[in-house]
Amino acid sequence: MRSIGWIGFCMAAALAAPAPGATRLKDLAGIEGVRDNQLIGYGLVVGLAGTGDRQMTLFSPQSLANLLERMGVSVPGATLIVKNTAAVMITATLPPFAQPGTRLDAVAAAIGDAANLQGGLLILTPLKAADGQVYAVAQGGVVTGGFAAGRAGGSRTVNHPTVGRVPGGAIVERPAPALALKGVLHLQLRYADFTTASRIAAALNAKYGAAGALPARAENSALVSVLVPPSYAARPIDFIAEMEMLTVDADQPARVVVNERTGTIVTGRDVHISPVAILHGNLTVEIQTSLDILPPAPPAGAAAAAAGGKAAVDAKEEPARNLVLQRGATVEELVRALAAIGSTPRDVIAILQSLRAAGALEAELEVI
């Protein structure tokens, strides 16, 4: 655990170092309305080698009966026992401005008791958005990232064979609704921050402002409105492409993220600690049980030997370790000092939580 934790912190410290240069605007914000849309559908996967849904999954044979009826074959669903068919949920992501005919990847996941989707074929399935409209249809072979072989006690399963992808199996039938990219554009910050929003507006005004006219304004910490300049009124896409290449010095709040399960600590820049004295120690309680073999009691020589137990309880308290930090100390200095006196990652996490409770940690502490 110690090696994992300190490796995680060292990597975090390296990534948290100030990067040279500024950040492109396209990496900080996106255009309002230019977004992905999630699609979902219900379908059937056929052609499975006996690994499909069993009779206990009632909706699978009923769906197959409905499919056959649309093709002119009338079969009661209650009488169908087909192990080569599985009911699945299909999901896909419709990118912005995707035109009809564009192919998308789809994901098929079993919703019944099918054991494996390997080698199956997804039958034509409409994919709908949240508004209930069909935006794509999916059909094709299912590719799983794992497999299941054998049966009963001699079986082996690798990865997750009940979920598979249909590469390029979804075809867009209608484009998703999108806002017109003209007039006023709204930039949505990926991480809300007042300072970053103000700097973005200032950079845009310095680039496109003229004669006292300021086209950009920070509406709040997550939204910046930009007026398309008259020279770009007929070609707003060129204006967006040029605007995205502007560089801005992004700001970020002081934050420390800890993962107690893996002992990983991630810290950002400028994370300081107020002057504080830390006294930390551990109390260890150890219980040991030993078994002694006792000889049989006479005169029953044929009796089995008896086993007697003896328990020993030992409590040990480690000496407290004292650490004093001066004004202006950072979390990195704290962690290095704790490592020097033999603290484990879990000790560091407990100390950081105590510092936050005491108000000495000048940063947000997020435990995941």
C-alpha cells in the first residue's frame, strides 16, 4: 500500500507543477448547443451458440414472436424456447452536427439471463433520444471483449462477455437539433471559475474589441457571451476557429483529492497550510491464539487426544511523532516531512482530514 500511495503522490506532484505557457480557449470552454446526444434502444441479438436467454426471461421470446409476426410468421410467444436469442439494450452517442448517413459505434448489453453475446448479430433496432424521436438505427455483428468457455465447475470467463460493441453499426437518420452559430455565442467553461471567465472575456476583448466596443462579457463563473464581429457575420465558423486558438492563463482553486482505498494523494498548485503543530501516533492491539495437544486421560487409552486453546492479548502504543510546520508551508512539504518520519499514506490522509477540520488546510479536501 505504501508504494502505491507514494507513487500516486509523486505522479500527482509532477502533474501539478506549473505548465509553461497558457491554455487554448478550446481546451477551457465549449460552444453552447454544440454537444453530444445520447441514444437508446431495445433490440434482439440472434445467432448465439446456446448462450442466449432462457425461458425464465419472458420478454425475450415475446419480442422474437413480435418480430416474426411482422415478417409474416405467426408463432405464440409462450411456446418459443430459443436459446440462441438474447434481449439487449442498445446505446450510442450522437455527436453534434452529425448528418444522415454518418456511422456510429453502438454498445449492446444483455438485460436478460444470457450468458454470452459472443458471435451474435444485432437485428435492426431504432435508437431514440430523450424526446422520443428516432435519430439512428443499429444493426450488425456484436464484438465482445471477453469470452466464456466450459460449463459447471469447469468453466472460465474472461472480461465481460454480456456487453459488446457494434462497430459502425448505427446509421444516423436525422440530425440532432442545434443552435444557430451566429449573432451571439455563449462559451461554457468546462470548470466554472470566476477568474478564468474574466480572463477569457478580457482576451477576447483585447483581440476583437474596437472603438470602445467590447464584444465579450463574463455572465457568471461558467458562461461567457461573445458577439460575433461584423466582419465575421457571414462566416461565423471562421470566427469560432480563430477564437478557439486564443490562449488564456487559466486559474484553478486550491484542492487536494485523496483516495483512501488506494492511498493516492493528488494536490494542485498553491496549496498551503497554516502554522500548525501535528502530534500523531498509533495504538496497536494484537491477539494471538495457540493450540496445545493434550494427552488422553487414563485409563481410556483408545480415546482421542484433546486440543486445548490458549489466548494471549498484547496492546502496544507507538510513541507519538511530532512535526512542526512554519508559515507558508505547502502540502508537498508536509507529505515529504511525514514520509521522512515513516508515515504511511493512510496516516497522511488522516492528517489531511484533521487539518481540514481544524481549518489549517487552505484548500478544498475531496475524498473519493
